[in-house]
Amino acid sequence: MTSKQRAYLKGLAMNIEPVFQIGKSGLTPEVTEAVSEAFNTRELIKLAVLKNCMEDPREIASALSERTKSQVVQVIGKKIVLYKESKDHKKINLPL
């Protein structure tokens, strides 16, 4: 992903609300499965890491992206934005 594409996705992510919250139990298989299923209908997903979660948001983002075969767009504070291109429900056209 180029920096121009990443910047475009960051702009889109500013206007969406977090779809999932990761709490004190951290990154569970259930959260991973839910995020994977959400990629069936969305291409861009925002997650919130709650204050009672002791795991590092950057580590959570990299683990999630690896498990769901998506890309980390950004991690700001306790917010994570992931992108996975959809073949069936393509809504986002990335600049070249």
C-alpha cells in the first residue's frame, strides 16, 4: 500500500465510528472471527481498544491484520483502522 493510498484511507476512516471494542480480555479468537466476518460486508474497519485492555494497540493491530489477511492503515492512541480489499462488495477505489 502506497502512502497516497494510506492517506486516502485515513481520510475515509475519520468519519466512521468504531465497529468493535477490545476490552480487558484482549484479542480473543471471538474478536478475530467477528472482524473477519465484518470484512465480508466492509472494506474499512475501525476498532477501539478500551482503557482496561493491557495489550499494546500496535501489537493487537499487527496480530489482527495477520490473522484476517488485512492491512493496518493506522493506529492512533487506542484506535485501530484496518483495510481489506473486497472482491464482492468493492466500494473503495484506491488511488494509484
